[in-house]
Amino acid sequence: MGQPEPKKELDILGLVDWLDGKQNNRKDPLIREPITELFRGERKGFVIAPLISFFIIWFGVYEYAVHLTSNRAFTFDSFLVVLTALLSAIAVEIAGLTFIQPYIRENETNVRYRRALNLRKKDSEKSNGEERIRDFTEEEKPLVKALIIIMGNNKEFTLRQLYDADRNQVIFSRDRLLERLCSREELK
């Protein structure tokens, strides 16, 4: 009852091997550095807006300090005002980034998922319709996304190493992968 069908295991194993192969490609890996993933996808505004607001506050503080210096009114008290404003801006930015961190992780996953779909489509076009490499089916797409989430969380191990360590197919079963995809705990 708890044993997955062998065919479904092979499908997941094939996806695991394909994703690992794409990650090992040095020219165009599937998972890139997180900083490059931040400025791609639909949610890039969540990152750009706090950065712009920080630079606006920093520029205002800088202009205030320059104005005080040019009027020769730059005292220790004005220095404390400038420092307090700048530290407050940094604190607000850090708080804002921790608030939007789940959206940033979701954006990274979506960017990597779309990259995987595009790479698979290119591979299927290169194989000229051979059965060996085909585009993902609608049933495989959620599993690919769940495997990408696992890849993003475990950078020191390959998916194949994790798959081989999961002897009872607890983590890599179809149901557990779909559960991982649907749970909100991955966004924490």
C-alpha cells in the first residue's frame, strides 16, 4: 500500500538524473547564484523597490550632511542626526527584506523552474522528436518544481545522492513531492 509503483519511481529517477545533469553543466547551470535570480521573474519589483528606497534615504542623508558642512554647521549633534537617520534607514531595509524573503524564495524557484522547462524544450528539439528526450508532461511539471525546491535547499548534495539515500522512497515519492510543493513551510 505504501510502495509506489515501479514505473512512477523510474519517472522520478529520470527527472532526478536529468536535473542533476543540467546542474552539472558549467556553461548554463540550472541553479545559479541567488543574486542573479533576484532580478529575474515576476517578483523582481519586491527586491528593486527596497533598494531604491534605501538609496533615496541615503541620498537625502548625504545631501543633509553636505548642506550642514557647507554652512559650517556640522557639529557633533548634527552628526548624530545624520547617523541616526542612516541607521534607521538600514534597519527599515533589513526589516523589509526579511518580510519579503518568502516572496524572494518563491521567485527564485519560479525562475529556476522556467529555466528547466526551457532547457528541456531545447533538449527535446535537439533530439528531433526521439522518445529518449521529450518535453515534460503535465504530470511531471509539478514534480520537477518540487525537485527544484529540494535542489535549492541542498546545494552540497546532488539530487541523486539524496534519492539513493532515501531507500524507502519516503521523500522522493510522488505524494511527498507534491506535498512539499503545496506546503507553505518551504517559504519560511
